[in-house]
Amino acid sequence: MTEAFSGDLIVSRLLIVQSKRLILSVAQHQLRKKQSEELVRRVEKLLAQIASAQHEYSAAVLKYGSPETAGYWLVAYSRLIEKAGVLQHGLHRAAGELPVDERYEVSAEIEMLDGIIESWTRSMRKTMVEAVA
């Protein structure tokens, strides 16, 4: 795949995400003005579509993007934080079902994961600041 095509693919995925967000904004505005089941379903559907489009955009950036760009690292850190959050949630759920001694070990692992997530979040914020500057 050529570099130009890869860039076009990434931009097109981003434009889809942005378009869906604009449509969602209009739908949410309509929903605030008039509550209806149809509008609620439309907003829920748009939220699911945005999540899917965001995932496709992120996948394209990680597959075809250059690690030399700030945008690549923003997506990479976001994905890491997202995956760690899922793991963190699973550990919290599992901790309540474990015997007390094992619960202590899992609590230590959760605490360590919290630190890792915080570190990745700081790195992502730093990358965002550098991208804007």
C-alpha cells in the first residue's frame, strides 16, 4: 500500500468519525428540545456507530500511520489506556470473589495498574501538548 493511500485511508476514517459526531450533536440537540423514543434510539445508534468508527480510525492509524507523528502516539496511548481500563475493571470484579489473602495480591496488582494507566495518561497529555505547540 502506498504512503499516500495510507494517509488518505486514515484521513477518511477520521472524517467519518467527525461526521458521525456532528450528526450526534444535532440529534442530541433535537432530543433536548423534544423527548421521544425514536430520538433516544437514534442517539444510542449514533453512539454505537461513533464507537465503531473511532475503533476503525484507531486501527488504521496503528496499522498505516507513522510512529514519527504525534497522532500515532495519541492513538497508541489511548488504546493502551483503554485496554488497561478493561483489565482494571475485570480485576476489580474478580477481587470481590477471591479469598482475603488473594484479594490482597490482586489489590496490589490493581494499584500497580493504576500507576501504569496514570503514566500512560501523562505521556498522552504530553504528546497532545507537543502536537498543538
